[in-house]
Amino acid sequence: MARQFGNLTIRADGLDGKKAFQFEAQLLGMLRGLEATETGRVLFSAFRAVGREVLLFPYNDSLGHCNAYATTDWGLYRNKVSFTPKTWFTTSACYKTGAAGNSAHEVLFHELVHAIRFAAKTMGKHMNDGQEEEIAILVTNIYSSETHRPLRQRHADFSELKNTTSVTFHAKHRALIDLFCKEHPALSLALARVSYSPFNPLREYYDRER
């Protein structure tokens, strides 16, 4: 039985019985946990504004065990996120103590950033795959900063971004930030206003643009 969270649908495809119930309950709990943060509320507001349904279903190891992905295709749910919570719990081999951006909530948040761009039809419109990952990491880092987690440096691994402030990051990545803000003006401005995130290059961008 699928569960609903706004216009996000959680469905345990390929699972049944207790495993299906656990998957849906865990993922619903995680979404509620994200909603308890300022960054999470901004992201979910963006999904409501776009108004397109998104399906969340179990990840089947198609891209290797320690992974997850967002995609779009035809069907009732054109926008989809494939993610399994327990893969990224602290008891999993995929979770590394001291690594950046690899908690279950951060991995899910990262894929939801891709999903909002799919839903808004901006994914891949002006950015290549590498830039899309940089944007997902940037927005997730704003969430990580709010929740007092280390910031992630790059998509290739979960190494930590060190010795970098909002000012220096904005200076280095201004062109990419400018493109994201133009593609998502309401979302980017709302993210810039997240008050509990010390690391927020979007805030730096809008402060300079005013």
C-alpha cells in the first residue's frame, strides 16, 4: 500500500509483507524528518509549487550497491527517485564515519534536488551531468550545514569540503550559481533565506545581486 507525502508517493515496488511496510514507514519518517528542517521545508514547497507527482521506490543495486538515483520517463509517475533508506544507515557498509554527505537523509536530499529539477523540466536544459551533480551537492550542503554535518566536496566520493566559506565558494562557482538562480528563482531565493545554515553561497549571491 503506497503512502503519500504531499505530491511525493512512496511505493515499495518489488517488496512485500514486512519488508514493504518497513520501507514505506522508514522513508515516510525520513521525509518528515527533512520537513522539520528549514532547508527541507523550502524543497518540499518547491515540489508543491511545481505540482508534478514524484514516485519514490526501492533501489535495486542497478548502479552498484552504495547508490541511489533520480530519473524521468513515461507513465503515471514521470519523475522518480530510487532510494533505499537502510543502505545508508550507520549500520550499513555504505556509511563511513566522518565522511561528508553520506548519511541517509543527505543522500535522499541529494536525489530530491535532482528530482525537483526533473519535475521543473530544468534538468539538463543548460547544465551538463557534472554541473547537475555540483548543484545537487551545493543545495544538499546547505541542508548539511543547517544540521551541523560536514560539507561534501565532490560527487566522486564523500570527501569533506574544507577551508571554504560561502564567500570563497560563491567567488569560485558564481557562473553555476547564477545559472541555477535564473532557472529556479523562487527556490533559490527561498534557499538563500535559510537562516540556520552558516554555509549558504546562495545567500552570498543574492546579497551581492541586490
